[in-house]
Amino acid sequence: MAVRRLAEVQPDSFDFTPENMVWVGKQVAKYPPGREASAVIALLRRAQGQHDGWLPQKAIERVGTILNMPYIRVLEIATFYSMFNLAPVGRFFIQMCGTTPCLLAGSDGIKSVLEQRVGPQGQVSSDGLFSWMEVECLGACCNAPMVQINDLYFEDLTPANFSHLLDELAAGRAVRRGSQTGRMNSEPAGGLTALTSFFGEHPPEPASRNKPYLPGPEDGTQPLSLIPPAPEPAEPALTFTQVEAQ
Ligand code: FES
């Protein structure tokens, strides 16, 4: 297990924005008096979202003050869970699953792309766009290998389609989340093999799956979300299948 330490370079201060303080108050109010500490994960997540995707020491202290928790208790939580970043991350923070099913399906190839394209694990690329870390199973083994970028999953990766995905993100173009080979959810790669008389061999995708996702302007509360206020893209996004057919 990796050693998780606070970043050496820290900001001098941190406080929630007025909007986030309103949100914090609502979270704390969910719990009975004396149990406010139950909101600690939610508050740390909010603080991380406000602070460009990582938690500085001052934010951890601030959460402890709000929840009347000793600093060391909040620090224990922030350093235990890998969903909390303790040092700056890229605008697109990539969590690459390296657990056995993904490894057997080729995650080492995805890792090589990251090392060549982004650099060593834990470092932000020189353009500030990308950083990555290897994580344990993210629960999408049926569509291995996969990565999580900010809040979204990208699955059925190959070195080629993953490189293309990074290119599209770097260019600010729409990308398609989920499977990068076009299959729906975790159905068999060759199409349905059961209940085909019910659904047909290739049931239509839900509309939500067809919608492309643009790296959108951040709203200050979830700066790493790829889910945009999504206006219609200037150009319709192509699936990788379409791109490869051109
Ligand atoms: S092993 Fe990679 S998502 Fe489960």
C-alpha cells in the first residue's frame, strides 16, 4: 500500500466559499447533536472539489474545526481513503485500475500509455492537464481494462483508443464515457446471447449513453467533473468505432 503524505507545498489558508458553507450546514444538520462527525467524508469531498481536486492541510484542519473533531482524526480519514488526493492533480485525474481482471485484460498497456504520455505516477503533466495513479478494483471488471477520469468511467480500453481519448480531452473535444468499443454496459462483446427474442441482439442504447461529454467550465464546487452543463457540442462526437471507420 502506498504511503500517503500531505504535499510539501501547502497554501496558507483554506475556507469554504459562502455557497459551500450553506451546503456544509445542510450536511451537518442531517446528523443528531453530538454525531456531526458523521459528515466528515462529505465535507472533505466538498473541500477537495473546491480546491482543484486535492486536500491541503488547512482544509483538513477547517473540517475538523467545523465538526469539532481533533485534527488527527480528520487527517487519519483523509490519508486512509484513496479518493482523497493529498497533493495537486491534473485537470483530468486518471485512476487506472491495476487489479487482476484489468491486468489480465491489458491494463499494463494502459499504464505504459500513461507513463509515456503523462509521466510518472503522482506527477502532474507539464501542461497541467493530466495526472494519474494506479488504484485497486473500481468495480467495472466486466469491461476491463478501465480507468476513472475525474468522476466518470472509461472502459474496454486499448492503448490505441486510450491514447485517442487523452488526445480528445487535451483538445477539449467531446468524449464518450463508458465502453470505448461501443458495447452497451457489460453485455457480451459480440452482442446479447440470452433473451434475444425479448430485446433483439443489439437493443438500443439509453439516450444518456449516447450523449457526449465535454470537459466543461468548472462551477467551483466540482471542478473536476467531466459532466458539463452540456450545451450541444459544436460538432457531434464520434464513437471510436466511427473514428476508426474513417
Ligand atoms: S479489476 Fe479493474 S475494475 Fe475490477
